[in-house]
Amino acid sequence: MIKNIVALLLLVAFVQSARSHSGANHFQETQRSIYASIKFEDYAKGMQAIQKLDLDVTGVDKKNKIADVFVTTEQYKALKELNFRIIENKSSKALKAVDEKYKSPDEIEAILKEWEKENSDIAKLHIIGQSSEGRNIYAMKISDNVSLKEHGESAILFNSMHHAREVMSPEVTLDIIESLITNYKTDAKIKDYVDSNEIWVVPMINVDGNAKVWSGSSMWRKNTNYGHGVDINRNYPYLWGTCNGSSGWTWSSTYRGPTAGSEPESKALMNLVKTIRPVFNISYHSYSEIVIYPMGCSGSRTQTKEVVEKIGKEIGESIQYEAGTAWELLYSVDGSDIDWMYNAYQVIPYVIEVNSRSQGFQPNYDKWRDKTVQRNRAAWMKLLDRMSQSGVKGQLDATYPSPESYQIEVRTEAGEIFQNYRINPNGTFHIVLNEGKYTFTLKKGRSTVDSKVVSVESSLKNINF
């Protein structure tokens, strides 16, 4: 115990000298070369400590209180001096070449174009943006009337590869597309998913970073902008850079970028979300076998946590992953896509970190690819099932100009405000709820327009104002 207290005091002193108030980092080296594992006696305090050192935390095993880090020789020396218990050095394993059976940006583009060509009745490819190096960022829309915007159908979004080295994550989203298009005509459940929803999939957000991985930098995480790159998943505007959940040091693995929402990749996803207004989202990452729901800053939770966290835990149970907020499972995170989606457009979003520590970022393709995507099917299918389950949906009619200026106040049977839901610009709404009796009040500003009491049951209910 005394040893731990001394180590913690040393860490505090070290961090205070390592960073100025502006966030500049004391470490001078920028080339990481050591991939090591740290064993904690107290997992939460240990994770907070290594985050303060601005290390690249690659993944965790929360149950066994272990974190993997990718560090410079200077950082590794600091860890040893601060008496962290380093149990393994896995550098040779981590820095090997990526299994060539994983997909490069060009290969994913070719696959998506071929799938669109062969399934044009239900699959349509969209370019949602371009990277700083000029590569296209693609989204695949899957729906029965794929070229139309059907106001009666709600949208759901799946995305992957915010982080360049996480080569398994696109395999999961590609499997979503393939499962839907190949089974559409033979599987009644899949057909219902496609016919009842607008399903959007973005398999590779960080196209430039992944190209850098394939050029030999197998542990590269960020995009490639400005030469040093930006962690796209710390660049989204909501609470950008506010709770020590990202870094202002340009060579940090969690560098948040020069300004909020500065990166072309984050802009592409933000514009897509703004356009399609999805009900749910899953962002796929690796690794740690966890499900993360918002909010990312320590102690914060969503206003609708009774729904958001319940569904998150159900997703985790379906694939045997632990569920929680980032600050409960890992560390504080600011500028993430899921926090931004929830607060900007009331999406119910999750991160799923696929694969375990033993598998890492780039496990043997033949051994782990099919096992991983098959295991994760239960999670995305659960959300597609949830699209037609307890909640209400509808659309304001033409007598309501500027629908986005209206909101629906949702109160529980006890009279507590559960949510103030903002109507979408096209007049639609889809509010996910637990079963129970609610009062729905349509408002414009402070003025009440209409109100109704509805019993929400297991199936999605249509209501009209």
C-alpha cells in the first residue's frame, strides 16, 4: 500500500512537470516502438494515471486489470521509474505486417461497387466526403426503395474504422452489408429489416490512415492530416477538448485537432447524420470486447439513460461483452462521435470494441475473422429488431410549417420529463422508450399545440398530431 501511495505521488509530480497549463507535453520522442502490458492493483486509478501521461492505450482487459500501451522508449522509461507493473512486452508481435487478407481502402471500394452493381434494387453507394489526401469516403444505403427518401421509414447507421490500425472493424460492417443483401430474398427477418428501415453503413471512415497502415505503419491510429494526423474520434464538436479526454499535443495518439470538427472525415460523418437522422448508431472499433454508451466525460450520463443504458447492456449481453460508459470501462473521452450524435441529433449511439487483448488489433484473418463477425451479428440484429419495438413514431402533417421548430415533451406516468424530442426537418419523429404510460406534448417554443396520453407497449406505436 505504501509503495502504491508513493508511486501515485511521484506520478502527480511527474505529470505536473510534464505538461504546462496549455497542454504541451514533456515527452520529446514522437516515434512509438514498444507495445507493453501493465497490470494494475486498482484498475480505475491505474487507467486514470496512464491517461494523465498521455499514452497510447491500445486496449484493456478490465476483468484482469490489464491495459496495453504503445509507447516511446522515453515513455516506457517513465512507466518503469513510476513503478508501474509491466508484465509483458509484445513489441515484435504488434509490429508485424498486417495479414494481407484484411481490406485496404481500394479493396473496400471495389467490393462496395460490385455489391451495388449486383444488388441495385436494394443497395446504393454514396460518396459522403473526401479525405485530406483526396480519397472517397463511402456509405452504402440498403432499403427496399433505395433511391427514395421514404418518410415512413426510420434510419439506422453502422460505421467503422475511425482508427486506422483497427482492421477488423470494417470486416464487421462489410458483414452487415453482405448479410443483408445476400439473404434478402430468402430470409424473412432480413427482408423485414430492409423493407422497414433505411440502413446506412460506412465501412471505412479513416481511409488515409488505413492506407498508411498498409504502407508499413501497422500501428498508425489517426488520419494523416498535417503530417502528424488527428484522432478523428476526438475531433467531434460536442464538449471538444473539455474533460482531459483528448490531447492538445500534435503527436499524441489522441490529438483532438486544431479546432472542433476540423477534419474531413468527421465532417463527412456529421453531414451524413444531419441528413439521415438515424435512430440508432453503432461505431465499431477494436479491441477490448466492450460496449460503450454515452457520455464520455467522467460522471456524465445521458438524459435518457434509462433507455440508452438498458439497450447498451442488452447489446453487451447478446455478445458477452461488458457494457458501460467510456469513463467507467476505460477513461474519460471528449470529442467522440457517439457523444456528438446523441447531443446534436438525439441518436442513440454505441461503440463496440471487438476482439480481446489476446487477439489485438490485427489477429490472424483465417482464425478470427469469421468468428468475430458471426459473434457480432447478434448486436446489430438486436438494434434492427429494436427499431420496431417499444416507442412511438409519426409525422407532422402539412399544417405545421417548419417542423424543426417543434418539439415533443415526453413525460412519464409520474409526471417527470423524460425527453424533449426535437422534430426532424421533414416532420418525422421516432422516439425510443421503455414500456409504460407517457404524456406526449407537442410544443412550439413555450406554446403547447397538442397533448395526448399513450400507453407504450412492446411494439412501436404510430401516433399523430
